Amino acid sequence: MGSLADRLSGLREAAWEIATSVDEGDDLSESELVDLFIESGFFSTMGYGSMDADVRCSSRSVSGQVEVILRSFTGRPIALLEFLPSDVDLAECCDQLEEGARDVLGRLPSVAALTNGSELWLFQADGGYLQEPSQKFNLADLRPDEVEFLHTRFQRGRTDWGRHLRSPHLPD
């Protein structure tokens, strides 16, 4: 998995790769954008493994949106990312994100985000509602503190078993 510095560097490179691919190419569909996030290593830099095990991708047939659900080590959804075509204004889709966050994440504290490949808007979700204001990131030009913030919010949680949960020491 590498050191934290390596993972942060990888995340910054992945974000830059995504944003420059979106800027250089034609308008990307939601599913093409998800593929770009996966191929760039965006999710793997934060400790996520394969699709379906740690990361679930699904489409909403009504709206045509594509969403990715990031799961904790226990399988609980901890983050929802909604992907929109690269030419869509994210401000138009916040209500849809909130509805999706309630459906997918429930009432537990979590993170919800919108992205069109150029920008990523991050919301804290608590009690099934998005907390304002959102934090807005330009993926082509992330500062080191922004990379660290995104990594912290999205990273797959590590299991830290306390002493009282470890197996007892048995005599030889």
C-alpha cells in the first residue's frame, strides 16, 4: 500500500490525470467518468480494492446518474459519489445527491460528493441530510492540504482492535 506520502502523491496524480483527461476530451458520460476514476487509481490510493468488494457502482435508471458507494471494512457504506457528465453544472444536482445519500447512507455520519471530473464537491452527511457549505475542489490543481483532506474523508478505515478485543494470551 505504500507510505502515506506515496498514497497522497498517488491521489494527487490520479486527480490531475482525471481532470486533464476531462479537459482534453469530448464530453464524457457518467460511466466513462467512473472508469476514468478507477483506471487512474483514485480509489486504490485510499485503500479500496476491487469493484464489488469495497467499491460498488450502480446506476439510477430514473435519472441516469451513476453512483459509486465506498464501503468500510465491515461493508457499511461510508461514502457516496455521484458522477455527472463532464458538461453538467454541479450546483444543479445537490438535491439529487441528498436524496441518494438518504437512500444509500442512511442516518449515520458519512460523506457524499458530486463530481464531473473537473470539480469535486464534498458534503458531510449527517442524519440523512447534507451539511452546508460544501467543500469544492478543482481536481487539476489540488493543494497538498486538499489532497490530505480528501484522503482522510474517503480513505478506507483501518481496523484497530483494542487490547480488550485481542485474543487472550495462553500459556505455552
